[in-house]
Amino acid sequence: MFSLTHGHLNLLSACPRKFQYLILEQLTTPISIDQQSALDWGQQFHLLIQQQELGLEPTLFSQEDNEFNQCMAALRKAAPELFSPVQDAPRTMELLRSSEHHRSLFFHGYLLTVVYDLLILYPHRAEIIDWKTTLHPREFPSLSKDWQTKLYLFVLAETQQILNPILTADHLRMTYWFVRPRHLSPSPDPHPQSVSIPYNRSLHEQTRRELTALCRQSTEWLNPSLPSMSYSTLPQVNVTSGLCSTCCFAIRRQRTAFSDTPVIPNLGETESLSISDIPEVILDEGAIDR
């Protein structure tokens, strides 16, 4: 059974050929020192948050410890309700508070898999918290269309209907918190920012339709027994989409040119990988991309 994550769905929706290269063929390209530094910082930040949720003594990270402390202090100031003591009134209402919470849902022959940075369930509502350490916070329209938002809320709504029918799609929300260290931020004093996305039954059914269509199309693409298509030749996005200019496989596909620029020959995957192409790191075994 093929497991689909939000990263897979974003790739399949944008460019199935890129999904073929990154997921099926496991092709990679070099990343810059700055990109690696950003990935390392993000992984350590997620680990620090997870340790705090588990009540463990946070692990120290060499010379960046002070910066982590500053970021955590800023986040606590911006969202004190997320870090209040267990005995406080809001916390006593929690039915479940789980860090790195895994859920799966069997859907049209695929296993939809999600990992919530933090999931909080109350008697009549639920909230997904996702920590982001990207350079620039994303706006509501972009986040609401991203498959991470749609898949995370869809899976929660479907699974909670089994565990607690009271919590319908109308009672769910997903909040992204953007946290960035000073040395990787364009702002000298970056403050944590949040974007909350409410959910409802209409959005849930819309996501169901989109998922159904994408799963059925993917079954055609990924089934080599079908004469019409083999996964070795998944379709690629139209060059007019504008996605090719930032794709790490543009040279491989000879798509680095536009109307007035000569096509660059296929020299292999030598350009740097965009930070948006790199999946977030899951911090436990059996991980999937985030």
C-alpha cells in the first residue's frame, strides 16, 4: 500500500514528473550551506518543543543555545496559552495534548499519513499547531490551499468522527506559528507570527472531492500494468506555469529557458535545491516528510 503525505500530494498536484524524480526515483540535488543551516535549526527547534511538551530537560545545542532561548521566550510571549501550566483552567479542559502525533487514514487504496507537531483536543473543539521555521511567513490564501492544511484537517475530521462524533469539521482549526532565529531572518528582531485557518463541513467535502480525484489519477500514473501510463513517464507541468524557473530539475528537463532565452543543454542536476523543495524533518523513527 502506498502511503501519501501532504508533501506527496503537493508534488502530485503541482508536477507529477517532479514526484517521480524525488519520490519514486529518489533523486537528490546538493543544497547550499545556508539551506543546510536552516534545516538543522528547524530540526533542533522541533526537538526542543517536543522535549518541553514531554516535560523533559531541553537538550543544549552548542553556541546556538542563546538564540533558541530567545526564540522560545518570544514564542511564549506571543502565545502564552500554549505554554501555560497544566493546572491552569484552559489546560484542565484538554482531553488530549499530543506532540508529534501520528494519524493514518485508508482512502481509495492509499494510506493518508499525517504527523501533527501538536494536537490539542477539547470537549467541543480541536486545534492543530504546526511550527514553521521558514524564512518568510506565508499568507492565509497560500496556506489554506496547501495540501498540508487540507490533509491535516481532513484526516483529523475523519478519524475524530470515529473517536468522538461530537467534534465535527466545524469544530476544527489549524494554526501555523512562524518562528525564525535572528541569524537566518531578514528582520533584525523577528517576532513569531501566526496564521489560523478554520475548518467546516463544506471545506471538508471539497477536500474529499479533490483527494478522490487525485488518488484516482495517481492510481493510473503509479500502476505500470496499465498500458496508457507508466510511472517512468509521469506527466510534467506545463512550462507556462512558471514553476520550472525554481525547480531543481529544470536543467534535467531543459526548462531553464523562456521565450527569448536559448535552451540550456541537459547537464544534470547541478543547480541548488530550493528550500521549498526540502521536506521538513520528522524527529522520530518511521518518519515521513512533513
